[in-house]
Amino acid sequence: MAAKKGFSERAWDEIINADAAGSWIDATIASAKKTPDEPFADVGPVLESILKKGVTRDELFRVARMIRYETVFETVQLAAEEELDGDQLEGVHEELLTSDPSGKDGRPGSWPLEAATKKGGKSAAGAGKAKKPADADAPLLTLPKGGDFAFAPDAARLWLAHTSINKSAVRGIDLAGGGKQFVEFNSLPNLRGLVISPDATRLAVSSHAGTVAVHDAATGAEIWKTAKTGHETYNLAYAPDGSMVLSSGGESFVRRRDAQTGKDLPPMDFGEGWLAGELAFSPDGKTLAVAAVKVPGEAYVSHWDWRAGTELRRHHHPDRAMSDIAFLPDGKRLLVTAFKGFEVWDAKSHTRVSIVEVAKLRGVSLRPRGDLLAAHTFGEAQVREFPSGALLKTLDTEKIYPDHWSFSPDGRYLLLVASPKSFLWDVAALLGR
């Protein structure tokens, strides 16, 4: 749906590019001197100090302009995620200051880095904050906001990515070290996928424009990057042996690239009139299952020898709303997710084994040992027994917009990737086991 006519132009004129002359700087300084206890009055002395160091008003405006743009972009995104109507947006004006986590409504002393420095002498910006759980529902760690994630295979480290139209911030968190951040770097704008290599040394990312890039996982240094394809890459995967990076989305084939160089290899092509979707490797690493759609909308599950790039078999699937697929640990069955619930299918014959209905299901993650399922809906994060689907735990996510609710590779943790923050739970503590 197109934006309301004139909205973007007004945002640029009245917010992003507003007051290029810098009168806001002088007004802020004067206001801080007049009412030093009012919200954000602590900014006045900061601006005076910056000007004394020789920074010009024009230079300050350039910084403020970028911050304003990012703020407008992320505010619009947040309002869309929360599905706010006109009356609710009106209420936001009244609630915004009173929602300050410090309880000081933006007044001096509310600056989060200031509070962290007073407590521990170090800034904790971007790092995970450990909590001593007061109850079973309290997270083990509070982490930075994210839109996508990648666990190291041993779950000792975690990478969180949050994207905007200009860039993506990727943060590495040392889970074994109590949630300390060990790296932060910028990656592709409009990031759509983030996966880790089997040896946890490289991160692959993909974008809305069809670009795929690989970074050093420890330092963030870019190793290679492809040109734009113009087709959104929703699905991204590292081959089990680390030899290839595979991607799909918006095209009739799965792209295969050499993981060391980024060189294109012959794609896995479905043919004209098809769209290749979700990717899932079998536990033995020999085959790749692909959720595919034949335009205008018939769904199929296809199995491939991904090394050779040859298709082994293709099965019609009755529900074209199929979103995710994953192999069960035995490699003989597939877990298929749709908006109405999740199903188990025989991987060879593609006959349905079981079905569990879950209203408004957005995504699932199966614990590696196959006994628990994490399911997130619009408003809830659930833990269910598998394969029965019996509900064990529910967490309210009404006030945040989670993108992922997933088990770590060792099955010890549950990660909720969301905005404005992400959270990590110990599964045993959460379930009281």
C-alpha cells in the first residue's frame, strides 16, 4: 500500500532537514540554563562543550540530520509493526516521555550510558545484560534489538542483526562469557538473512536487493560481496560442509555460490513459472528440501542433491500458505509450518503424518533433540511438546514485535529476537525442569 500522499515530503521538510541554521542548538542551550530540571536539559551543557571544541553548527546539523532520518524511518516501521490507528497514535504523544525506563521522563540522569557508568565504570551499550531471574519467566539475558540472528553451532556465541534502509548493525554476543559483546559492524542495508558457517568463522548475509556477502565472524571484515540481482533473498543457508552459500527468493532457482570466493555456481533451477522458497538441509547433509511455488500459487516440496545441483523428487503440497520447512532429527520426516498450524510429513512419500492447529502461527523452531517446539504467534511466544503439540508455556509478546523465537543448536537456550530488545531464556529454568 502506498504511503499517504505528502507524508514523506513533510518528514523531510519538517523533521529531517528542519532548522539547518542551527537555531535549535542555541534554543536548547538557553532552555537548559533557564530550566535545568526539565526533560533533556542535560543536553544543553553537552552542546556548549562541543561548540567550545571547535565543532561548527553546520557539522552538528549534519549529525542531527542523519539521526533524525533514522528515527523517522524506525518510528514509521514500529508504528506499522504495532498496527497503530489514528487514536492510538494520538495516545503515543502522551505516553512517550512517561515510558522512559529510568522513570525520570527524559530529565537529567535518565541517560542510560550515564547510569551504567555510575554503576560499573563502563558503558554497556550494545552488550547483553545478565539478570538473576526472580521467577521462571525472567530472561537469562537482555540483548540488543534484532531482526535476524545466527548461533554458533556450540551455542557459545550469538550474532544479532538489526537493519535499516541505509545499513545493518551486526553484533556478536559471547554467551559463554555472560552476554558480553565482542564485535559490532555494519553490513548490507535492508538485510534479509543471516547464517553462520559450520565452523563458526564466517557469517553470510543477504539483502532486499539480492546481494549476498560474507564477513569474518570475529572481526566483521567483509570477505566477499556479490552484485545486486534485484530479487529479494528471503532464504539463505550455508552448506553443511561449508563449501557453498545458497540463497533463494523472488527467482525460479536456488543460487549456489562458492563459500570461499563468492563465485557463482550453476543454480538449482525449477524452470519458468516457478518461485524457489524456504531451504532445509537433511540431518545427514546429503539433500536439500526446497519449498517451491508454481505461479499462480500451487505449492510443492522438492528434494535436491545440492552438491550436484540435480533434483531428486518433487511433491505437490495441498496448502499454498506453507511458510517454513525443516527436517526432523531422524531425517525421515519434515516439519511444515503454515498460518493455521504445523504438520509432520513423510519426507519420502510426502504423506501427512500429523497436524496440530495453532491460530495465527508466524513461525516455529524445533529443539534439536526433537522433544520441544517453540512457536510464536501474533501476541504470544509458546513452548509446546512435540509431536503432540501440548502447550507447556506461554509468554506474552503483545508489546513487542518478535521476528524469531528459536532454540539454540544445543537446545539449552530459547532466543526471542525482537525490538526494542531481544531476550534469551534458559529452557530448563523457563519450564521448571
